[in-house]
Amino acid sequence: MRERDIERYLVAQTAAHGGECRKVKWVGRNGAPDRLVMLPDRPAIWVELKATGKKPEPHQTREHMRMRAMGQTVVIVDSVEGVDNLLRGVV
């Protein structure tokens, strides 16, 4: 499945769960996650979207590790099942 299709599903399902899914533009920073998911009564989650079976590039992995070291939740999602798990709180 293509990344853009998974992203559209994430945005729609986040809204269906009463949340917001923001596209994030990073100035001067490479490798940061694509989206910020905010759901009622849950901490925000940074989401890196990938086409099914694809892995983050090394520079993305480094940035995700930096963010996790700062206490941020960063997840990689490459399927609609991954989106469903994220929104159910399985991640």
C-alpha cells in the first residue's frame, strides 16, 4: 500500500476518533516524523508514515531516536492495520 493512502486513512480515522492529525513541516531539520496525532485524553504521538514494507532511512531513524530521548513517542506506521493499532492504543 502506498504511503499517501495510509496517510489519508490515518487522518480520517483520527478524526473519527475525535482527534486531530497535523501535518508537520520542519524547517532546517531532516528526518522528523510526518504527522502529529492528538487524541482526547491521550498524549500526542509522532507518526512516521511509510509505504507497506518500507523502513525509515538512517537519517530518519537518528532523528526519531533523538526525539525518543526527549520523552517523545514516535511510531512507524506502514499499513492500515498499523493505524488501527495506533488508534486503539496498542502501539
